[in-house]
Amino acid sequence: MSAVIFSGPKTKALKPGIQLGNFAAIYSGILNPSTDGFVANLGDQYLSTTTNLTYQKTGAGDTAWSVVLNNNSTINATQVADGSVSNAEFQYLDGVTSNIQTQINSKQATGNYITGLTGDGTASGPGSAGFTLATVNTAGTYTKLVTNVKGLVTSGGSLINSDLPTGIDSIKIADGSVSNAEFQYLDGVTSNIQTQLNAKASTVTGDIQPTAFIASNNIAVFTNITGFAFNNATIRSFSGLISITRAATFEQVTLSGIQIGASWNCSMLRMGDETGVLFNVDSSGQVQYTSTSTGSTAALSFRATVTYV
């Protein structure tokens, strides 16, 4: 570096802040040869005692100076190299323990990354990744599924008899109206139930169980007694017992009938009060009645046994 030394009377001619010595100093970065008493050459450096900065002559003219050294406790980072690094950026060097670029090169770039997956799925990266379950079965609807220990379905199929538990409550079957007791009546059935029932209809004896009927007052024409009839095709004869209650009178009638040709012959044996109720059997096997006018209905209770063809 060049040095300009001033001495003697030139000292007073310098501007305030100029220091004599091996290096001349400038104030506000300006030295004027006409007033300061010396000529600065290109490349000469001077120390300003006001700013404590070292300036260098960088070109022609009195103002062509630039700061080349901060003589204070620290140097502004913008004074280093091309000045593009700020003090804040420079401070990030604090704590660095090895080559910065080498460290950066060894790091993963910014973003979310999946480096690898194992198990029942596959995925790809970098960045956001979609997870795809492994295909283990054909798509569809199944009544039976098999899973692994992770709960993932591994196969599907249809239920078979061995898959069903025993002791299922019968109310879980169909509409639930059949009880377990009713369901158990199926035990021992050997063929279609309805077919068997239909076949049994022709072998019913025709006996009539105790049945009630109200006979109206003052019936002059023989009228049917509901539920008191015999099948001409199967019944040969019958013997019936009729209990009659009418107002305060009570009577018991034994009614017997036998089929002869296309008609029925019948007889009556009466015991007790005279109730005014008479009986007949028409050609179809229907028992009928008439009643006198007493002002009262008659309560009948009847039953019958039959002999059949």
C-alpha cells in the first residue's frame, strides 16, 4: 500500500480529523489537494480518525474513495468479498463445525419422503404417497370371510353347514313366529306334513265334540244347527246327546240317526221338561231344529259319536 506522510506547516492546512503518520487519514472520505496541501495517488489508503475507517483512492477526482477496512471492533460483512453477504447471514457461521457444502450435500432435500415399506401394502415416493393394499382375493359379496392376525381379509366364500353353530333359537328363523317347542315337533316327521294331513281327512271318524248353539224363539221351519252335520259319503249312523236350557226349563234329548238310501231316519228320546224344541236330519246329513213361541231362546249343547262306512 502507498503512504503519504505530511509534516511541518502542512499539518494545519489539513481538514479536521486528518491524522499524520505512516498513513494519512481523511474525514468524510474527501481529500482536496488544493486545500489539504498534498496529492493522493490512485491506490493510496488513509485512516479517518472520525469514522475509524480506512479509505482507498479508487479513481480520479477528490471524492473517488471507498472504505476498505473498518478499524472498529468488528467489520461489516458487506465489506467482505463482493459485499452480498449481510451481517445476519454471516452470523450463521457461528457453530459450524465442518465444511458447509459437504454437510448440505449429505442431507435429504426438502419434502416428505417414504424410504421404504414392508408388509401388506406398497407405496412410492418422494412426497405424499398413496398406500395400496395388496390384492388377496376377488372382489365380491361373501357370507364367510377369513382374516389374518392384523384383521385383513385374506379370503372369502359361502357358509356351509359346519360353519353354523348348534342351538340356534328358532325365533331367529323366518319371521320368528315359531317357538323352539313348536319347532321340535318336526322331530320324527318322515315326509311332507301337509300331504300327510290331507290324506288323513278321509279317515276322520266324524265324531262331534261338545259344541254350543243358541236356538232362536218361534222357528216354524226346520233350520240348520251350525256344526251339527254328518258326511253322507263316510258316516253310516250316529248317536247324539243334546242338552237344552230354555228359560226355567231343562231337557235332554238323545238323537239317533241312520242313513238309508238317499235319506236319514232318526229317532228322539226325550227326558226332563218340555222345552218346545224339535229336531230332524235332512238328506245331506244336516241336523235341524224348530222351536215354539215362548218368548225365550234355547241354549243347546250337543255332541255325537258315529259309525262310518
